[in-house]
Amino acid sequence: MRTNRPDVVHSHLWAANVVARVSGRLAGVPVVSSVHNPDHEDAAWSDGANVSLTKRRIAKGIDRWTARVGNERLIAVSEYVRQSANRHLKVSLNEIDLLYNPIDTEALTGAPHRVRSDLLQELGLPQDAIILLNVARLSPQKGLIHALRALPKIIGKYPLAHLVSVGATTDPAWHEQLKNEAKQSGVIDHFHILGTRRDVTDFLHACDVFVFPSLYEGLGIALIEAMAAGCACVATTAGPIPEFVEDGRDGILVPPADPEAMATAVCELLASPELRMKLGNNARQTALKRFQPRAAADRLTQIYEKVARRHRSIETA
């Protein structure tokens, strides 16, 4: 930083934010930090991760101290995260900008590269299978186990329903727990963990219902991408999701960790192609209106320019 003298340094996520703030303070360079998650909320602390309460408290203290002494502005990816950062980091709301993460609207609205029939054939499923899709890494936070627990009730009404998970499988213990639960509940043949895929958009266009059972989120990009692709979505009310999903208009919202409510909502959508089409069309309009890349880039540029001007004025004062 001292050698290159950047006008602004922009960091993302806890570790990078801490390093950038300390380095920026020592080098005399203004730092903007993006906060992507409600890291210090109770829901985030009870996500099943093997991290002690003492370590979490230390991490919070470091985050709070560096945010106050080495940070020019915070950027929150949702109003929920903005309010959380205000409470836990003790940073004034006037110093926290709201900037939703944008999405690749062109990729999500374009024609799929592979059609539904090809994907079903690859998975070894019949052509009349019903695809309930979840896109997320495998972790307790993402709540896939609750969608899995909803599956027996869904299959009872719709025997061709299959729950398909697409996302990184970096937690072997959790992966194994999900498979064991599927076996014990008798739905292992209807539960498919595909891991990381490069054709996520094709699956979004092919699914019948997109399920997003997260226990907590900072924003929920996978849900927003599903909306932009026109999916009929069932999501939880966790964190910021009600900021951009209006229940009954853009999708159906259910309480977190409630398999019964999840199953009821999914069955409601499967019973009505008209409702799926209506919610999917509304979801697409909302996502494409609120998460455009150009608008986000313009807003970020304004934040950079404001921080750089303020820093220069202080240096020359």
C-alpha cells in the first residue's frame, strides 16, 4: 500500500476486512469494507459449525475494533446486514452504505445450453420427474436438511418428486449426515447431491420448484438468480429475504427450520402450474429490476469517489 499508494482499498469478508483495515491505517490509505454476512447474530453462531463461543467473541471484538479505527466506510449487502453491523460493530448507520450484490442478468435470462430432458437423462430420472432444486454449498446454514425432512410428505402427494442439490460439498461430515437422514427416512432414491456444477443456469431453467431453506443469510444470491431465471420459489423468512421476496407475489415464504411448512408450500405450487408461472414471472421482474450490474457499479463508483475525495481533503488540510 505504501509503495503503490492506491486511492481506495476495498476488502470483502471477515479476514480480508481485518487485514485491510489494519494495513490501511498503518499505510495511510482509506479502506472500504464489504460485510456480506450477519456474522455476529445468534443464528450465525448456532449454525452447527465447530467454533467455540470464546473464539466467536474474540472474532467479534477484532471485527468491531478494526471497523472503528481502520475503516472509512462499510458496505452492507442487505438492509438486514446493515442493521446487524450497526448493532454488533457499533458503526453508525450513516457510515454504512447499502449496496445489493448484482447478478449476471444476461446469463440468467438467456436460453439454456442443455435442455431439461438431457439433464434428466444424465441423472437417470424419468422424463416426467418433478425437480425440486436447491443451489447452495452443503453446510448447516443452508438448511437443506429441512427440505430433506419435507420430502416424505411431498413424495406422498407427488411420487415423482426429486430433491436435487447443486453446490460445493466441502463439509464431508455434513454430507454424510444428509445421506444418512435420507436413508433413514426412506427417500434416498429421491435425493441427489450433485456437488459443484458449471451448468447451474440450465438446472434453474429445468426445475419445477426452487427451494431455499436457509437458516440465515446475508443476502441470498442463489435465490435471486433463481428468481431472475423465472423459477417459482419457496424460501424461508431468514434475514434479508423478505426485503426482495413478497410472500404470495414473488414466491412463497415459510419459517426457517419448518419442514411441514416447506412441504405444504411446495405441494401448493406443484398443484398449480398457473401459480408457478405467475410467481416465476413476478420473481423475474423483481430480480431484474433490483439487481442490475450497471446500477450497482455506478453506486460503487460513487462510494469510491466520495471516500477518495474526503481522504485527499484531509491530507491537504
